[in-house]
Amino acid sequence: MVTFSKNHGVVVQPAYKDKINITQLELKNSTITFWNTTLEDEGCYMCLFNTFGSGKISGTACLTLSVQPTVFLHYKFFEDHLNITCSANARPAPVIFWKVSGSGIENSTEVLSHPNGTTSVTSILQVKDPKSQLGKEVVCQVLHLGKVTSVAQTVDKGFWFSVPLLLSIVSLVILLVLISILLYWKRHRNQDREPWFWSADLCQNVLPAIMLSVLLERNYWVACILVLACCRLESVRKEV
């Protein structure tokens, strides 16, 4: 790879030019330095001294390469749970720990090895009660070669909403529209035909199922509004 002598100085083989060089030029103590190190440079290297009268004296030094971890932490709300994901890519493979409070939390880990020698470790926390983590700080700790890297994030609700809540809001809007239409029809009783939605019995057939999903989400105030709106719709309908 590279040699050094008083007569010829430093001689680097063509295949290793711009890759390595001797940075300490002493016959009793020499040092080689690698430039732009890659995983292909990992391995053991032999240092060979040629001494007059004693022959060859050799020693071996092994080079082990490591890649510092890159850590990502994010979370995502679903209809019935919250996923908090922490992923770390490093060499050798990192280890992920969590600092999180609360119960009903399940942890799963995925490990993926890459051709470049690095390893990605992904840890996913599944929180069954998303509301229990709102406003709380979640800390992902990555252990790599004895050093701990911590990444923290506070769980924010953002634009998360549940499907039952969305249905309840839509139902409430529909009820208000129907009440307005019925009031309009009440002022025009000369019409021979009844509104098409009278035969649908909305409050008796459709809304109970929606209200059940709302109650399961513990949105009691929305359920109360739906009940009052249904009562108002029925009263207006009877008056007409």
C-alpha cells in the first residue's frame, strides 16, 4: 500500500493514491492516515519493518468503522389509537429506549440491514388511548457505542379528529337545515305534497346509530345537541 525509507521517502501505490498517506515519518514510529474513509476500508493492516541484521518485524492494527446514529421521531393519530415512531440508523446497530408515561401502550421493533453496512432500527409505540398522551413529552433514547442520544417531542392534537365526531357534526348541520326547511313549509301549508324527507324518519332510523358512535367517543355534549335537535324536528313536523 505505502512504504517509507530515508532513501526513497514515501511511496504510495497507485491504487491507494489520494486514499492513504504516512503522516508520521519516523522509522521507529510511523502513522498512516486514511482520507474519505468508507466501509470498504474496514479490516486489519500489517505494519512491516525491515531491519538490518534482525530481518522483518511486523505488527497488526485493525480498523473498525462506525457511523453515528441519525434519529427521527414522529407520531400519527388514527381513529382509535396513536402511533409514536422512533427510528435510528447507525453502524453498529443502535438500541432504542423510551421515556413515556401512561398505560395501554404496546411496543414493536423492526430491524433492517442496509448494503452499506448500516442498520436501521424502528421502534413503534401504539397507544390505545390517544387522549392520554396529549400535551405530554415523549422521549426516544438511542444507545450507540456507549453514548445515549435523546430526542424529545410533545404530543399535540393538531387537526386530529374521529370519524364519529365528524358524523355527529354533519348530522347536526343536516338537522338544522331540515328544521329550517320545515319552518319554511309551515308558512306555506297550501302545498299538497309533504317534504320528501318526512317519510325517511331521520330521527328514528339514522340518527340513533350515529348517536351511539358519538357516545362511544364520550362526546356527550354533541349527543345532547342531537337529541334536542331531533325533538325540535319532531315538534315542527307535527305542527305542520
